[in-house]
Amino acid sequence: MSLTHFDAAGQAHMVDVSAKPTTMREAVATGCVLMSPATLALAQGGAAKGDVLGVARLAGIMGAKRTADLIPLCHPLPLAKVSLDLTPDPDLPGIRVTATVRTTGPTGVEMEALTAVTIACLTVYDMLKAAQKSMRIEDIHLLRKEGGKSGLYEVQP
């Protein structure tokens, strides 16, 4: 299998997507921030910096929109939808983050969904680090992508 971000000489380049058809594309990614039960209670009840989950949701949306600025070979895409669910989970304990990103274009939005999750998780950490510096961001991965030549991809449970 060849890697698409390298030319025949092995030099990095931006993939030419000009001949690809414009289709609806969607990606869903997830990750979590693990923390103590006491820190999770702060995240749910309002920490000193404010609404942790609301601010992290906005940060994730902004991160998805800035993906092409952060990752050198990503195409800037017109995003039609970016949504983030941040769910407190006492079984972790921690916050589960899921991002759904959609566009109509010639290339997929996997990187945008992964960036949204990562930025949201980092924001949760930033807002709660005064309470617990040992929090861990874990298990960031693509759950599903749809659209384009490769069709549907889903992580099997």
C-alpha cells in the first residue's frame, strides 16, 4: 500500500483532490479524559473557570474548523456540521467525548473529527488541572467514516 501524502520521489505533498467527486462525507471520533471522582464532580458542578463541558464543546468545534491550520497536509474544508457530546461517566471515572463532523466535498473529515475530540479533551484538562494534574487523555480514535470512494468504515466492537 502506498501512502498518499508522498510523491514518487518520497517528498511530502498535498494530495490532489480536484478530480474527486463531491459527496456527503461524515466522520465520528471519540476519546476520554480520565480523572478522579472528585474532579468529575467539579466538571459537572462548575469549576472555578466556569462551565467545563460547555467551554470544551466550543473549543472542539473551533478545533475542527482550524484543522487545516494545524495539520500541514490537510485540505481546508467547508464544514456543514460539527457537534460534540461530552458525557460524564462515573464508571471511568471521567468525560467521554464524541465528535461528529460532516461536509460535502472531495475529501473526508476524519482529521477534523479527531482534532475536535483532541481539542475538547485538552480543554477539559486545562479547565480542571488545578484540581488534578494526573488526569489522562486516552483512547482517541475514529469510530466511523462515511462517504467517498472507500464508503463506510466502522470500528467493530
